[in-house]
Amino acid sequence: MKSKRNIVFLLLGPALFLMCYLLLPESVFPTQSARGAIGTVIWMAFWWVTGPVDYAVTAFLPIVVNALFSLVDMSAIISNYASETILLLLGASILDVSMEVTGLDKRIAAKCLSLIGGKLSTQVIFWYLLSALLSSVLPNAVVCATITPIAVSMLKFIGENDISKSKSGSLILLTIAYAAGVGGIATPLGGAMNLVTVDYIEQLTGEEYMYTSWVIRFFPIFLILVVSNILYLVLRHCKKGERLAGSKEYFANVYKEFPKMKREEKWSLALFATATILSFTRQLYQSFLPGLKPAYVFIICAVLSFFIKKEDGERLMKWKVTQGKIIWDLIYIFAGGMAAGTLINNSGAAEVIGSLVSAADLSGGFLTVLIIVTFTIILSDVTSNTATAAVAIPIVISIISGMGKNPIPYIYIASIGVNLSYTLPTSIRAIPVGYGLKPKYMFKEGLLLTLIVIILMSVASYLMLTYWPAYSTV
């Protein structure tokens, strides 16, 4: 029965693509490229959710479709599979392997458990706040790529080896991905999408934008999102008293029983810590080392890990062993999601969707706010947050300026949706999927949370727009 169902799902994927490519009205999507891009994203989403083939295989569909239908320049698609973020994920994955080989991952896992214990609700709150706070000042991909493997090590330490079959493990990885996205909204440093917004505001005003202004205006939104997301995750998934494993005291005793750190463990920890700290403090050395971006820091440290020698003089890391432990799924799923976003943007599909929004009879009131929030969140789910900002912000400025209204508060409102996405394994949400989280689970949970967030953000934004004069200024 399962085999027959998979065959049906397998055939439905390309069928959905062809339906979009051939049947979407030309009056709405005038080019074959736009129709093909929409069809490709729907095909990928369907296969990721239903799973008739491996998730990484689905990630190569943008290349396959573009080779057959020539929707956009192929070099733009291919570049996603060797981007800076892909190098960052590869470097982080190699460093994860070094920690696994040395046994450092178990030591870190025991230490984490000794600090926060095994209560599931506490675990969810801890990982959410940690990821959200870090991603408020750091790229969310860096945060998700460094925090997720630590959580996975902890889960494996207590016997949750298969994330796809672990309710608790899936919940914690989903928590980290959600939080890393939400955290970006707190400051302009949370991601490139915010810097795109800042650039448009500076073009409008002709003045330098002060980052403190962003923090003040977005703090209420950030707080609402953090509280609502945590409540959703805890109340929906954490039963009263539910635990992952033992108490803080138990794991504190387990940690004390670990032997003294060996030399190779210290080197592995030093390399991981160096890569993380340098990525987190990029602004301190950016002016005199402009080329040393986080992706390259992780690759350099990953290369150095192959020179670590154990106490017996034998080399710790060997490529033949390492390549079998690298989570290639993670890398390709992330790349595939980015490639799908490139199709949407370069084919003109995003502009068409934006024009549909601008064609609505809007007045600048609550309906306008609701449409902007919904449009930006949905677009962020199928493409990258930065690409969404580049497409959505100028559309919003055009719509609101056409009404004769001040576009500034509506730019802020659009920036909320630009930072949020919950349902598909595109962008950083590919990272937990690479570690075993099922896209079907992500889609199911993300769909409901997306609806909740759209309502909350629309109401909160409209109230600030109406009753907070400073929200309409820079």
C-alpha cells in the first residue's frame, strides 16, 4: 500500500508542475518562465511534504526543470549549490564530525543537560531564547548551523538517535529554526533582509538610519513573537511534567564521570569555538579583514581539523571517513530551497505576485496591513528572506506612496513578514531537515503557526500604526 501511494505521489509532483506551466492563465502569469517557476516550487513543496523520494533528490529539481525548460539563466541556479552559506554549512558539518570522532559532542551534551535538565518545556524555552537572542545580532544561518548540531548531540546522548521518529527531537530542532528566524527581527544586524529594508528607508528619507530606531520600534513585535511562539510550542506539544530524560542532578553526576579532556578534544573544541566566535564578532575585524566572512572562517577551521593528531600520534580526521559522516542532505536541501527562490525571483513570478497585491483596492487600513503581512510571510516561505525584502519592500513603497500616505510604517510592517517563515524547508529551515526533521511535520506545524502569526502581527501592526505616532517616523 505504501509503495502504491509513493508512486501516486511521485507522479503527482510533475503533474502539478505541468498543470501550472500549461494551465495558469496568461493574463495573470504572462511568461512561461513565471508559470514554470511557480510549478517548480509547488512540485518541490509537494514532494518534500509527501516524501516519495529522498529530500535531497527533490532539492535538485530546479536544475532539472531549468535544463529542460530554460526558465532563467542556469548560472544563477547553479550558484546556489556553491554559495557562501553552503560553504558555511559544509565547514560546520566537518567540525561536527571532528567533535563526534573525539567524543567532545557527548561531553557538551552532558554539560547542557546538567544545566537545563530534561524537562521538555524547559528545553524548548531554553533553545528558543538562546537561538532568538543570538540571531538578533548574528546571521540566522550561522546561529542555526551552530546551535542545531549541539542540540542533536544532546538528543543522541539520551538515546534520541533518529530525529525523524522522535517527537521531542523534532520539536527541539523545529524550535531552534523558528527562533533563529524570529530573532532576526530584533535588530538590523539580524540578517541581510533587514539591511535591505534600512537601505530603502535611507533612500526615502535621504538620512542615515539609526539602528536604535529599529530596536525601539520592533521590540514590541519581537516580544509578541517570542511569547506567542513559545506558548504555541509548549502548550501544543509539551505535556505537563513530560521529560526527555533524567534530572539536572543526574546529568551533573554523569558529566563529573567523564575522563579528563584529551588533546584531540581540546583541539576540536578550540576550532569550533574559534569559528563560532569569529563569526559572531565579524564586525570587530571586518574593516581590516573584509574577505574573512563567516563561511570562510568555518571552512578554514574545517581544513585545520584534518591536521589534528591524537595523543598516539595518529591523525584524527581522514577524508574517507569524514565524507561518510557529513550530512550532505542538509547542504543540498538548503541549496535546493535557495535555487527555488532564485527561480521565483529571476523568472518574474515574484513581481507578478506583487502586482496582484498592488492591484487590490487598498486604503491603508487593517486590510492593507493584513495583505502586506500575509504576502511577505508567504513569499519568505518559498524564497529567501533577503530576496523577499528586495522584491516586497519597493512594491509596498509604490502601493502606499500611490495612496498619498507615509510609507515608513508600512515598510516596518513588511519587514515583519520578510523575517518570518515557518512551513517549508527553504532557507535556514533546511538545516533541521538535514538532521532528520520531516518536512511533513514542519509543514503541518508551520501552517497553523503561520496563521496565528499572521493574525497576531496584523493586529499588533495595525494598533501601532494607529496609536503609536513614533511608529510612523524613522
